[in-house]
Amino acid sequence: MKRWVGLSVALLILTGCSSNDAAPVKEPKEQMVAKELNTPWAMECVDDTFYITERPGHIVKIEDGKVTRQNITLSEPLATASEAGLLGFVLAPDFATSNTAYAYYTYESTEGQFNRIVALSYNQKAWREKKILLDKIPSGTYHHGGRLKIGPDNKLYATAGDASEPDNAQDKKQLAGKILRLNLDGSVPADNPETDSYVYSYGHRNPQGLVWLGKTLYASEHGNSAHDEINRIEAGKNYGWPVIEGTEEKQGMETPLFTSGNDTTWAPSGMAASGDKLYVAALRGTAIIEFDLKTKKQRKIVSDVGRIRDVMLVDHTLYFITNNRDGRGTPQEDDDRLMKTTIAD
């Protein structure tokens, strides 16, 4: 077992996290909530407490004005490959009583490098892997995917990249290049598109964001040399990679709702949603981009803090985490940061 040693960290605090729908952003003013995070990847918020994963292997907890970088004990050592490590994280619906959460991480073993989805137990001070739900999701040099979300159907959804092998995305026997759907105990849902398969949709290159508006699922995806995508996800559908990309069309394959085109790269990651709008964290795009599903227009609503990895709506506030210390950004002295901007009524 590998234990990751945690330290307290000096951060600025603001809490409050009862999620509700919000109106569109108007003239946002960003404020820092916490600083000096170490390559944060995913965040959760419940009962006025934030939990933020850091890729090197910690979970930062912010509660009642106190901030702690907590230990996490995993059954395999985290991989140190580019884009890898402790990635997706989501609290169980009954977290208040079960102290259970779910995580997605990249690890190294004698058999190679893989991704896995696990259940974690929490004792108020530290986290421990207690059960493997899905193992040996392919993991290459890049494109690990990693986002975890629990849908309105109470199923666990995960994004899996193509593991730097494009053909994986079209092979439905492979877990790579897919959006996966699990029961919370790790079993295959009976109503998945194919019997005994975790695959919910396929033909993905490196999806990193998931969000629902009502019962409709949307995903963000990194394209190849631009051609980033925002897709509406439907069970069993093929999203084209590597056969088509961007606005290209082919029978039996889906074309995205939005694409960055031939010359622009967003590198989209975490997502939030409200009304007819999607809010998407962009890494290379160094922004939060608002996509209007009704008008089909898009605009940047935050664009002066560098790379942004994840975003979430809490009441009328949009929270987001920067990712300038991931080896590809230009970090400021207090990076990485948890920040917020106000959403208008």
C-alpha cells in the first residue's frame, strides 16, 4: 500500500455550497477563494465543505474556515506520466452517512500503466481505497480521460481517453475512448446499450467534462490539433473519433453541437450547466467558455487567470480551479487557485 503524506496548506477561504440553477454571467469579477493548490483536477462541494483532488495524490478539504491537505491511501502507486495521477472525484449521494466517495486514478504496476475507478472511505482525517469498481482502463502516454460524475439516474459515469491509441475509440471491446456507465457497486447496469458492457458511448478521443441539463447529458472533448468538441451524449452512439472530427459527417456517427474549428484549441475540461447554457473550463483556451444551446453562440466569461481545469455552480456563484502548475502553464506565485465569479440573478 502506498500512503501519500499530507500537509496543511495556507489558503484563503470562502465556503457555501448548496447547488441551485443560476442565471447567465454578467460582467464577472473573479475573486480568489483558496491558493497554493498543487495541480488540482476535480472538486466537489457538500454542506458548505469543498473537496479538491490534486494530481500528485492528495485531497484538499475546506471546512468552516479551515483548510487541510489530506492523505489518501491507494492500493497501487500513482503514475507520474503526463496528465496522469489522481483525477476524477465524486461524493456518494449518501456521503453524510456512508463516508464514501469515488475516484479515478492512473497507476503503475508490474503489468503496466492503467486507470481504475475505486470507492474510497473517509474517516474525517484521511481517505483510503476500499474497493476497486473497474480496473485496467487503458492508459497511454496521454489521454487518460478521468472525469467522474453521478447522473440523475444514480449511475456513475466516467470519461476514458483513447490512451494515445486512436483505434481504441472505435473498438467497443476496449474501455478506452469511451464514456462508461456503472452501478455504484461497480456492476454493469442492466439498461446499458450492450449486455455486460460498461460502454455508454464510444468514438471519443479524450473527453474530460460531463454535465446534465435535466436528463440530457453533455460532454467536452479534446480534439486533435484543434477540433475540440461539445457533444450531446446519447446511449450507444458513436462520436466519430478517429474517423471524423470537427464538422465532418458520416452516417452512423455524431457531429458535435460546438467545435473549436481548425485553428482554435480550447482543450475543454470540467463543465457546469444552467438553463440553456453550458459553462466549460478551458485549459489551452485559458478561459471559462459559455455555450448557449438556444442561440448556438459562445463567449468567454473568464479569461485572465490562465488554464482552468474544473468549474461548478453553487447557488449563484461559479467556482473554478486553475491549472497553471500542470507543466503547461505559466504559474503565478499563488497558483494554483480556487476562484469564484458571481452569476447574475
